Amino acid sequence: ASFDDDAIAFVTPDDPQSMADAIVDLYRHPERRRAMTERTAELYARYGWPAQKKVFVKTFEAAL
């Protein structure tokens, strides 16, 4: 799984202005921040370690 721009604010590497612009944009758009937070939480619930460790354990158990 990957995080898209609905879940993360992408910035240009090694570009402090890009980071500053992203921070200001999120500051000015609380509804976007809220939506991104909700989307990130959904993705983490699905793909974060607590969920994925179950998949890995089942895979290893099946292999044994």
C-alpha cells in the first residue's frame, strides 16, 4: 500500500520552501487537515504493523 496525496502532503526533497508552503497550506485549510488525518488513520488501520503482523504470522505459520 502507499499513501497518496489524500493522506500525506508531499514536498520537494531538499526544498525548504516546498515544506514551508505545505505547512502553511495545511494551516490554512483545517478541513483538508482533518480529511488527511482520517484517511491516514484508515490506511494505518489497514496497513500498519498491528494489522500486518497478523498477515506475516499466518504466512510463516503456513510455511512451517
